[in-house]
Amino acid sequence: MNDEQHLLHAEEVVEGERSQLREKSKDELIDKLLSAHFHIAVASGAYSSVTQLDSEVVKS
């Protein structure tokens, strides 16, 4: 391989690495968003349960 071929190969490798990092970042972001949505849903359900219990206690 001459210098130009080495340079082209290095550019291809770097671009491949960048692409993998972008995909990994997207996957990590999606995982974090799903986790946040799960925790929000759990907290929302807990809040609903507490307010329902509060209203039942007030009625009695």
C-alpha cells in the first residue's frame, strides 16, 4: 500500500468508528428515555393510588 491508500483506508476506518459511535449513542439515548418513561409511569400510578386512598379516607 502506498501513502495515499493508507490515508484512504484510515479515513474509512475513522468514518466506520464514527458511525458506530452515533448508533451506540442513539441506542443509549433510547434506553435512557424508555427508563425515564417507565419511572414516570410508576410514579404516576403511585400518585394515583395515594390520591385514591386519600379520597377514601376523607369519605370515611
